[in-house]
Amino acid sequence: MIRFFELMTRVSSLVAATGFALMATTTHAQNSIETVNVSGQQGGVTLVKITLKSAPAATPASFAVNNPPRIAFDFPNTTNGSGKNVQEVGEGDVRRVNIVQAGDRSRIVLETARPLGYDAKIEGNTIMITLGGVASASATPAPMAQTFAQAKPNDGKHSLRDIDFRRGRAGEGRVMIDLSDNQVGIDLRTQGRSLIIDFINTAVPKNLERKLDVVDFGTPVDTIETFTQGNNTRMVITPRGAWEHSAYQTDNKFILEVKKVADDANRLVQPGFAGEKLSLNFQNVEVRAVLQVIADFTGLNVITSDTVGGSLTLRLKDVPWDQALDIILQSKGLDMRKTGNVVWIAPRDELATREKLALEARAQISDLEPLRTESMQVNYQKAAEFQKLLSDPVQKILSKRGSAVVDVRTNTVFVQDTPTRLEEIRKLLKQIDIPVRQVMIESRIVEATDTFSRNLGARLGFNDTTAQGFRIGSGNGSNGLFGGSLANTAAATGQSTTAGTFNDSLFVNLPAPGLSGANPGVFSFLLFNDKSTKFLNLELSALQADGKGKIISSPRVITADKIEATIEQGTEIPYQQATSSGATSVSFRKATLSLKVKPQITPDDNVIMNLKVNNDSVGQNTLSGPAIDTRQVVTEVLVENGGTVVIGGIYTQDERSTTTKVPVLGDLPYIGFLFKNNLRVDDRRELLIFISPKILKDGASLR
């Protein structure tokens, strides 16, 4: 028989957090809470009547928490005049009422047995709260959205003014959001390991539309991402580890707190069990009696098979009820099936036999069920691809009697199958026939050059025009008139070569050559005797070039997710090519700036890109045709949305120094420069390639 049966619930975290949720003020309270009455009604409805000293101006702000189930109401400028802070209740689904006052604000927290819907209205100086709804029969109920303010029809546009993050005293992460007004509709829900907050009909400024990394604060929160979702603003908060959250709104400020759940090495709770805790102590009690106790505790409708029997002895303390039920079923070889809020418990073999018979009957019905034909419009993909998916021979979605045909002109698929399969195909089409997300990829190719060159040279000669004189130079060139190319106007006219009279008199001919199409500066000096029969001619030339340049190319292209795109600009150069018959043909060779990319958008809105970037130019001419100077990068990178990465860089430096001189004479001190030529070159070139992907929103275009 049952010796001890104890039920324990967790203390509400809402009451513990009231110290900071209700901020004290110095304003004199204008109202007070006199009484709180709870009464059960027909149909499972519970009525809570809150009587105030005077009629309230508006319905109090409220919010609900599902685990543990709590409903809270905030009363500004109101004190607790009831004389007690905790009121035990045994009516309906309400177990306890907590009244907490901080300054001139008060909060009433209703501890309920299960998550409930509620409605509040004002009748004179009384607030009538109706609690109703059906409790979830699942051991781990799906997360429900918490609504802090309902969005009104035709409501004006709201906005977020500021987003702040702070670390609390206990190490909790606190996200504080300033709203434009207190009428913003807010929906909060849990999705996977993230918290999703939707601000209905609310805009967010560009400076707040970003992703915050708050790992360094040492709280359970890793990142906070805010972005526009249609007409709404969505905030995605990503915590880590075991955590729980609470949220509240005070005037224009919405606050969400994420706390770390401390691990208890002695607890029996295992992952996957989230029921309310209970304690059981049984000695040699019938299994059916224990199941009845759990049914009374949870409010579930339990049907036990006649074949369930036997006794057991167990002692469980502070264990979730769904874990306790699982332990009992495992120990006696039982299993359960759920339908709504009804649980059917029977031996495993019996359930397996019943399910096998049910499946066989369903298969027979499917073979005899009449077929129906439906037309399904495909919007964002080709109907032939959808028909191929339905008729896949490896994993066929259609039944063995089903078929699908395509009308290419209207992009429609006509499917003939049983009504059950048609419903599944409609759901599949709704899931996959969605617009493909697009990405804009922008590439910046930067070429920077820094060139420097310096060239010094000299030319020296002597000539004696008398027959009995002598000549230093080569050959027997004829004498010309005085002046020649080294006349007294040579420096002004820019002449750099010697001709005529003095061509054959040069015995040092090492001038500075021109660089990049520029002529060197020339200084000419001529000495001769009074009879103009003997000449000493000297020519000094020098050239220095210093240049800097920068070329920026920015190809950009928009493409769909997982679709390769190419953009290029340049020249196709013709050249002749010999054929096998001996004739010649004209072929073309490309010298283009091109970007080829195939993006893939990841679930966390990053972009994986297969890239090929070319920046080619025309080089030197050869016998086979012009050469192509190629600069190419082929790689695969992962970049966050809107980020920039350098995928490649080439740096070259050409530094050389060349000296051409007359042996021995070029090494003489002071005058050695007259017998040599010096060339110095220092060229630097750098090529950098930047890539920036950006996921486009609906309606965006390349600008």
C-alpha cells in the first residue's frame, strides 16, 4: 500500500527576480490591492478576482512563463493592502498567489498547475481574470510564444531605439532593449538552442542591425543578432550550455535575462525529461495503482490494458513525473502510446501486435482506396524537377498506384494518387517551392606600382684636322663644317648623338639611353684652338624616372544560392595558327578581367564560395602571337554575410644596378665617370584581391 506520497514543486524564479523587475520610485501610490479571490468554474475555467481600492486606469501589464507555469500581473502606483504576501489556493488550476511590493509598484504572480491561457478585464474597481485552456499532454511541451503586448490592427510603425547588453551580479546575461513606445507587440519563443524575439511592425535603425559577440562578458549568451524580417524586427539570441530565461517589460524598456542552470551531480533528472517533479515511496504496490497516482498528478487521461498487472517497490525523490513513468514502464516491460491528452499503456508485445495489424489494415485500404487527381502549381522551380522528385525510383514518394505528369507551358504538375498521399505531396511542395536566396559578390582587385630608375653616361672624343696632326677615334671620316651635332646649340636642341665632323672622333661612347620613351638630359662641352683645327668634345647625359600608380578593378555579380555566375570584361586578341593541312587559321586569345563564383549560403547566414578570379593583360608580341600576362586566383573560402576577406596577394620587387665602363679608365678617381655608364632600377609591384559577399533581402538589386 502507499506509505508516503509527497508532491514538490519548484519555487518560482519570477518571485525571486522581483527585486529588480519592480523598480522602486518615490511617487506616492494612488491605489492598493485589497483582496484576491480564486474560484473554480464549470468547463475547467478558473476565475481570479482582484479587488482594488479604486478603479484602475487600465488593464495591468502581464506575461506568462511555461516552465514552471506562472502568470504575472504588474500594478504601477499600487501598494499591497491585503496584509499578506503568499496566499495558498486549492481552487481550479491555481495553486498559490504571491503578492510582492517594491516601492509603489506591486506584482501578483499566479502559480498554476499547467500552462494556461488567460484574459483580463476591468469591472469597476475589480479586475476579472479568466484562466482556461487545455494543458499539453506532451512530456516536453513545444515552446509557446510569450506575448507582452498585442499588435493592434492598422497600428503605426514602431522602432527600436537602443540595444544594450550587461552582465548581472549572478553572472546572468541581460539584454536591454529601448522601444519607441510601450505598445510594441513582442513575441518570444525558443527555437532549437536559440531564443527568438519578434518585434511586430517595428523598424530597426541601420546602426543597430548587426551581430554582437558578447562571449567576453562571461555569461551564458554567446551572440545577439538583430535584423529586419519583413515589416518586423527579429532578434536571435544564442546561449550555450544549460540555461533558463525570464523576460519582462517596464514602460518602454524590454528586458530579457538568460541564467545558467547549475549542474547537480546528485540529481536524478536526465536530459529529455521536463515534467514537474514529484516524490514517490511505495512498498509492494500494484502497478495499476502507481499509474493511477501519476494520472491524478498530471491530469492525463490514462487507459491501462487488462494485461497490465504485478507489483513493484520503488522510492523516488524529486524526479520529473515523465521520468518516473518511464522507469515504471521499463521495469515491467510496458510501453505507452499518446493520442492528444490520452495515454494508452500496455505490454510492448501487445502494442506491437496491434500496431502491426493496424498497419496491415491501412496498407489494404491504400490498395483499395479510390484515386484522385489534383493539379499543383509550381512557382519557383521547374515542374519537371518536382515530378522527377516524386517519381524517384530509389525513394518514391508516390504510392505504387500513383503517377505524375507535367505541363511545361503552365509549369504545373498533375498528380494522381490516394487522398492521404496527395496531402503529403502538398506539404512537400509547400516546403520546397520557395524563392531561392540570392547573393551579391563584389571583388576588388588593387594593383599598386612604385618604379624608380636612374641612368648616367658620358661621351668623349678628340680630333685633329691637320694632315700632320693626329686623331683619336676610328675610321677616316670626312671633315665637316664647324659645329656638327655638337654645336653650341646642342644642349638647347636636345641632340644626343654625334654626327658629321665628330662621328669618327669618339673614343668613349657610353651615353645614358632613354627610359620609357623619355630622352635623357644632355650637357655638351667643346674645346678647340684658335685655328679650329683641333677639337676636344665632351657630352654628359643623365636621366631619372620616378613613378607611382594604382589600378582598382571592382567586378560584382548577383547569383542565386548554389548557382555559378561569371562576369568578365576585356579583349580577345586574334592570332594565326597553323593547321594540319599546312594552311593557317585565325584563333582568339582572351585577355580579360573576370570573376567566376559559386556561392552556398549556410544555415547561420555565412557564405561558402568557390572562386576563380582572373586579371589578364596583353604582354609582349612573339612569333606565335601576343603573350598574355596572367594573374589568377582559384580558391574556396567561408565568409560571414557582409564581411570582407583577402583571398590572394602577389608582391614583386625588381632591383638591379648595372655599370658599363672602359677598363682601368673607368676606375680612375675624380675623372672615372667620364669613362663609364651607370644604370640603377628599383621597381615594386603589388596585387591584392578582396572578396565581399552580401546576402540580398527580398527585392534587393545590384546598385
